[in-house]
Amino acid sequence: MFGGMKISAKVYTGMALVLLALAATSCLNPVRRGFASVWEQPISFEQGFSFTNSFTVPFADKYEVQVAFQRTNPHQIVSEAMNELPIKFTVTCDGTTVAEGDSPRRLGTTCSGAEDTRTVARFQAEPGKTYRISFRVPGALPSVAANKPIVRLRAVRKSSWL
């Protein structure tokens, strides 16, 4: 197959095949790419909205609880939601609280043309354990209903990016 090729062409072809194989492996395993979503749940900012959800994680790492809002206009940030989230939540494992928070706590925000995201908690988690999130909205925020808010759990696995 490589009989008539120069050595440099063989080396470059081999390197290209290795990079192609690495890229294919990364695409086939989306959980191991950075910021992989473990689960998402639509939420409503109506007073008294609540849910409880159990989950497991695919690998040991740090995870984030985020609240995200779709943008109805790609040039406008959902600023009210980024500043005044009326929420309270806890994440527990085996009866121990591993994360909790409320509306004033903000660990970071990100904005893209598609959504605005606010990180409200970070915690270390391990596979094989069952975690439970309890989420509640003690006050209404009807102005964000059109932005289809969700609460999301994501892995913070930056080290696996190619």
C-alpha cells in the first residue's frame, strides 16, 4: 500500500490516521468530552414549583448544577434570570448534603447565541453512588417562561478535550 510513497508522505499519512482515530473515539464517547451533560430537567419559575430527582454519574469527577435559559433573541442576555433566580436546592448522597444553594449564590455564568447559563453549585461525585437533587422555586419569575428554563447537571471534565 505504501510501497511507492516517500518516507515523509508515509509519516504524514500515519499521523493523519492516528488523529482521525482519536477524533472518532472522542465523538463516539460524548460523556468523556468536556462539560458533558448527565441530565436535564425542564423547570418552571412559578411559585411553589418543585421536583426531586435521583441520578448516578458515569465517572468520578467534579460536577456542576446549572440553570439554563434559551435565548429568544441571540443578542439579548436573560439578565433578570442571571441576577434574581428564586431557587433553593440540595444535592444529597447517602443522607449527606454534597451541595446546596439558593438564588444569591452564583459560581459563574456563560452566554452563547443559544442560551444563558448560571452555575449554582459544584461538587465531587463518584460512579456507583446514587445522588438525589431536590429543587424548589419559592418565588415567581414569570418573565423567563418564554426562555424554556432547565436545570442541568454537567461534568466539568476539561482534561479530556482533544
